[in-house]
Amino acid sequence: MEARDKISDIIEAYALRIRALGYPIVSKALEVWKSRIMSEDVDFTEKDVLFDEYLHLLADVELSKIPREDKNKLLQTLWKCGSEIEDVLVREGFIKPPYLFIGKKPRRLRHIVSPWLLLGLFLSFLLIGMSFSVISNFSNHETIEVNETIEVNPMICEHEVYWRYNFQRAIYCVFQGNTLKEVSKIAQSLKGKNELQTCHNILSLTAQFPYDPTREFRNDVFIQTPMETLQMRSGICSDFALLTVALLLDNNISPVYLLHVEFKRDIPGGGHAVAAVNINGTYYVLDQYPPPKPLYEFLSNFDG
């Protein structure tokens, strides 16, 4: 049986499972995906072509108003479907490990945030257009406390595609494992005489990296790890923000903030991610280029 037929059978089986869960629309979307895969125009060596529609299907389910318990069942079923398809592609020689798109071995993650890693890490969603007082005191944010137990979806960090396209999930998954160790040598070379000077040095580094023109205006941009950004010497705002946070944390600068600015006005790009710190009572935003800007100065760029 050819790879195309094997993949078709896998998708058909999972479409039936999802229909049995009571979601025929999702099942139908899988069947549409199958019909396109069966087309001779699809080149399995172009992995993005094969999985592009699959990614959009996952995103649609994630953003849907399906009850949480059912949504988790659907997502896990879809992940298993993708994993089996990837196994076929590996066995048939279309893709080679370790560069797997989905991966396997799902496990439940229950992580205690350690003080040395994510001390005071905040994820703040700032809506430009709100009053300045609301923005400046971080009243609209999600806080991850030191020693807080975080419940994580079993498949988030094991399946890269599930966090590579979502900034919130990437924040957690990127800082699993050896992220700080990987960037430590470079981080320590940027240490200044004080925290503000270290921040300036970090921005002097990221300022050397241009925006990646192939990813800048895409809606489905994937997120790089800090080490990948250093190796590629290019990225987008989310990549630079995560790299900046890693370099700050390795220099024992905390608390660290990640700000995701969502524009309410008609501003091209839709949003922007930056890192921030509090030094001697003043919030500074680290937005790729030096110098570190006080928060009020950063926000004034969007005022009007």
C-alpha cells in the first residue's frame, strides 16, 4: 500500500472517531483534508504543504466555543491522527528524524516554577486604546507566581506544533529544559556594571538581528527558541522577546515581564511582543533596539 493510501486510511478512521464524539463539522474538515492529500499535486516531501491545513484545523478547534472537556478530547484525537501520519512519512522516507513535525510520547506535565528560572514572570496583554492608568499598572495580566503549580495540557510541550504557533504556550514550553544553559555563555558576556547597562547590552545584541522577511507578515508564524534565534541571527518580535527574557534571567535580573500588545486601532501587524523589567521602581521596555525605554515612553508611541 502506498503512503498516500495509508494516510488516507488513517484520516478516514479518525474522522469516524471524531464523528462519534458528536462533532461532524470537525470530521468533515478532516475528510476535506484527506481529499486534498489524495490529489497527485501534493508533494509529501514538502511537509508544510501536507500539514498546513492540519494546523489550521487545530487552530480552529482551539479557538472554537466547544466545551473544554470535549475540546481536549478533539485535540488529543487530532494529535494522534497527525502523529500516525508522521510515522508513515518517516517509514516511507519522506521525512527523517529527528526533524519531526509532531512527535510522540505525550505525557502529563505538572511543573513547579522554580525561583531561578521564572521568578516573577508575568504575561501581560495590553490593549492599546485603554486608559494609560490601566495599562501602566498591569491590571490586565496573568501572573505566574514562584512555586505556583501550573497545570499544562498533556500534549503541549511534547508536540512542538502545538506551542510553536501560540505565544502563551511557547512562554512555558520554551523555558523547559536547557534554555538558560544554552544561552548562558552569551548572556554572561553581556553583563554590565549594573542591571540597566546589562539591558542595554542585550538590546545592542538583538539590534544586530533583522526581522525575518519570510515570517514578518504571516498569520501562522511559528515561534523560535532563544537558541534558534541566536543561531539564525534573525526573527520576529516574539522571538526577540523570548531571547531577551532568557538573557535577562541568566543574568539574575528579575522579575521579568513579557508584554503582548494587542492593537485595538487599525495598526498593521495586529500585535507586538516585548520584554520588560522593573529597575529601581521604573518599568523599562526592551524592544529589540537600545536603549531600554521607560514604559510611558514606549506606550506614547501608540498614543493618539
